[in-house]
Amino acid sequence: MNIIILGAGQVGASVAENLALESNDVTMVDKDADLLHELQDRLDIRTIVGHASHPSVLEQAGAADADMLLAVTDSDEVNIVACQVAYTLFNTPNKLARVRDTEYLERQELFNHAAAPVDQLISPEQEVTKYISKLIELPGSLQVLDFADGKVQLVTVRAYYGGPLVGHELESVREHMPDIDMRFVAIFRKGRPIIPKKETVIDVDDEVHFIAATENIRSVMSELRRLDRNYKSIMIAGGGNIGYSLASAIEDKYDVKVIEHTQKSASLLSEQLNNSIVLLGDAADKGLLLEESIEDIDIFIAVTSDDETNILSSMLAKRLGAEKVMTLINRPAYANLVESDVIDIAISPQQVTISSLLARVRQDNVVVAHSLRRGAAEAIETVTHKDSKVVGKQIGKLKLPRGASIGAVVRGDEVRIAHRHLVIEALDHVILFLIDKNRIHEVEQLFQAPKRSLF
């Protein structure tokens, strides 16, 4: 696929890295020549220095031949205008724009081909807010992903010392749930993938991925690990776009406190939020945290724009007694380092955002795609066509690439957890997990309908 990315910031660079590794032809546009040079040194991409929305720059980038334009500069207006120019002058088919300002996001009628021709809006702040909200709703989870319009969820949990998972074979764990159908799709042990088998024994700190109908998720989790009590009190460090959006989304269900270090922003938050307590101060101030009874906080969530502040405040909150800490980390290298016994969940906004884009890059039959394990693994939902190679075959007889497994099949409103003898039918929604996302094209070829000859 021929893809143009406008903006070489953290989101643009992360997307470029993911797409370039999949043999896409990527062209990156940015005004910062040094930043582009750095990217070109480590990625097989083409770079162009220039203003992202200028017609001459888009023409030089190949907008007339591009399959997709991804506008992720720091300016909403530049991104929207770039999509308009690409549509009007070059007829670029797929145009995605990063838009952060709620003034635009709340007016969806603006974004259509009669007005601003943006095919898909990208709001990293909204994506991260939804992601964190799901983790809050399901205490003990490391990751919660939706498929088939929310009928199926893929959930990640960590096995802990003394927990019901540790030291037991997967087959015996499932025997505790005779009335609930679920499937283990992957296990990661010390960063290395293990393909789940009946005789696989769970170790302490294993990262276990399972899939089940959404209505059964809580029951499954109660068997896999001691079910954490529901959260009540939540402290959010940072009152920026994500902090405000998250507090606004959850303040009717939980006791929320937001720490903001600037007077102007704190005052604005106090006016905008209805049920949250807004505190003016430094999230890494020990005295402030103790004064606000950090030891009674169920979950501390650091979402400032500074990685160091997020990490330090989270570590301090945990040491002072917060039950769980969740930390937003922009630099991928940091995210790999800090997720530990101290920081329970490290969230990469780039990886969350990439998941919202992947389905656009995949074959037409892929309707949902999620990036996992910092981009190394992937989970997808694909719809089978009547002429697909898999239709009419039992799952156990499919020649899936190594490391790929089918977790569930959704047929109409019915969720069927994958078993060897289940036969795939046309129009089934099939949810797959790939330990190695580099095998994605093999899976796509297996599930897509054969191309018909014109002669």
C-alpha cells in the first residue's frame, strides 16, 4: 500500500515504523529536516521537507497515486486542510486526520465530502480515554479489547504468586468453568510467546491472553485470578486533554480527584467538571499526595504530557500506598522498561492510536485490528466471504501460520468460542490472534475471497 504520513512527531513516527515494517511504501512529510533525516536513517521510508497542506508538497509526495493519506501534524487545521487538498486536487481515496480540539470533534457533520472530506478522524486523546476506561471497568486486567461490536472481548491478565492460575495446566483451569466457554489464545513469559496447549503450566508473572463472550468476562476472570474489588476512588495526575476527557467520562461512577499544576488550567477544569475535585499542585509532591490520602486511592493514573513526571509521580503514589498505578508513557523505550511491580500498567498512546488505524491498512475483509505487545503481536476481526478458502472447513483443519490462532467466531448475534470441529461459514466474523504480526499477510490471503478473472 502506498501511504503518505504528514507529521513526523511521536504518533507519525510510530505509525511509520509499524507500516514500513509491513512492506508498505511510506512517504513522510514534515517541516523539520533533522527529524526526517533521523527517521530515514532507521526506517525504509521516503521523506519530503515541506508544509503538510501545501498542494505542491502533496504533489511531490505522490498524493495522486497514494492509497492513503494520514495527517497527524500538531495542527488540527493543517490536517483538515491537507485532506481537503488531497481530495480536491488529487482524489486520494482514504484520508485520515488527527483532530484534537473538541470544538471540531463534537461537530461530526463537518467531516463529509460535501464539507471537510475526512474519511476517519483520529483522536489519540479519545482513544486513550476509552482504553483506560475499559481497564477501570475491569479491575485486574492489563488490556481489554472489543470485537464484533462489543459481543466478544480479548482480555489480558498477569498470573501472580499464589493465584489460581499458577502451577496448573490450562486444561485443569478450564475444568473449573464447565458452564462457561472461553479460550486461551496466547501466553507471554518473560517477553517470549508461548502457544497455549492443554498441558501448558502457568508460571508467576505470565501474561495470559484469553477470549470470551463479553457477558462471561467477569466470570472467567474470577476463576483465573482473585477478582480485584471494583475501584471507587481514582486520582488523575494531569488535567490536559486526556486528563479532562477521562475525568469527564468517569466522574459520575467514581470518586475522582484531578491534580493540575497550572492555576489557569485548574480553574478551567473546575468549571468544566461536575463531580470531580480539582487540586492545584505537583503530582510528584509527597506532601500533597499524603494530604489527599493517597493510601486510600484505588488507582492513580498519570496522564501528563511529560513521561518523567508520569513515571516519578506513579512510583511515589505506589510507594505511599495507592493500590494500583497506571502510567501514560510516550517514549516506547520507557514503556518497555517501567512496567513492573511498581507501575502496574504502562500505556503507550501511539500503540492505542495505531490500533484505530490498522483496519484501514488491512484487506477489505478486516473490520477490526488491535496492535499488542508494543506492536509485535496483533488481534484482528475478519469477515469471511462465500468464496473464502476457509468457508466450509473445520477450524482444526485450517493451515494457519505458526503462532496464529482463532479465538472466536461470531455468527449473527451468536458467539461461538473456537474449537477444532467448528465449521466456518460465509459472513462469519472470525477473531484471530497473531503472536507474530509479520504473518498477517498470510492470514489475510487465507481469509480473503479469490480475485475473479475479467476474461
